[in-house]
Amino acid sequence: MAGVLFVCAVNRARSPWAELACRALLAQVPGGADVAVASAGTWTRGGEPMWGPAAQEAWSRGLDPEGFTSRMLTPAIAGEASVVLAATRALRDEVICSVPTVLARTFTWRELAWLVTAQPPVWAGESLPERLRLLPEHARRARGAVAAPPPAALDVDDPAGRSAATVRRCADETFTAVTTIVGALSR
């Protein structure tokens, strides 16, 4: 099964938001049920619920965080994904260093959203899972063809322990990027 994996540090805010949003958006797309969506953390012990303010933010956006539990990133989890999307460039690099085989299909989620906006993919009747499998190749080609945004524009900051406004901004950045990516897949 084709799949997308979202990665942040402790898998209790950013990557769960991305996972929940992606799953909800894909549920509205023909073939979306054939795409596995998961998340993991590079520095988590696993088994923990979403961080309280992150869960509240998910609820406010119509997403249900009940039952979510964090899990640690492993080479097997990353290796199974068609696309691995990290919250920041540093986390992207950490994933690639830990699992070098995912280099060609690992981006930050804001980076991938920027790439599919700058050079929208054109699909030739491929199924949604096949589009997801082809997406990293499209993004790599687009990466060299368009002017890059400022590097920090590719990251979503860690909202843990920050103000409600920062939590909301980080959630906005995540939901906007995920919506853009799913939109590109479903055109």
C-alpha cells in the first residue's frame, strides 16, 4: 500500500496534525482509502497522547485526536512510506541520516507544498497511490527549476511550551501545506 509518513521530534503535535489532516482530506478523494497515512517522532518514547494544546487545535479544526498515540521512527516505518515528510529541514536531515534509503523521497511538508505549487504535477490517469509514488520524482525535478524560498519558510517550528498564537501559527502552516499536497495529488 502506498503511504505517506509525517515526522516531527516527539510525535505529539506537528506530525499528528499532519497525519490527521491528511487522512481526513484523503477520505474525500477517490482512492484515498488506498493510501496509508502515519506519523512518528525521532525523539519520542512512544505511547503518549497528543500534547493538550495540540489536541485542542486539532479539535478546533474538526479533527479527532482521541486514541492517537505517539510512536518512534524506525527504519522499517520510514522504509515503507512512498513519501516521508518532516516538520523541519533539521528533522528531514535527521531522518535521512538515520535511514539513507529514503533520501530521494524525503522533504519537509512545507517544501513539498512549495514544490507542487511552483510546478504543479500533471497526472496522466494514474491512480492516487501511483501519484503518491511518483510525487517525489516530480518534486526533485521541480526543486531545480524554481527559485527557492527563504530556508526558514520550509520549516514548521515546534509549538511545545509556546504561546497559543504560536501553536495556531504552527497548525496553520501544517494544515496549509497538507491541504496543498493532497490537492496536488487529487487534481
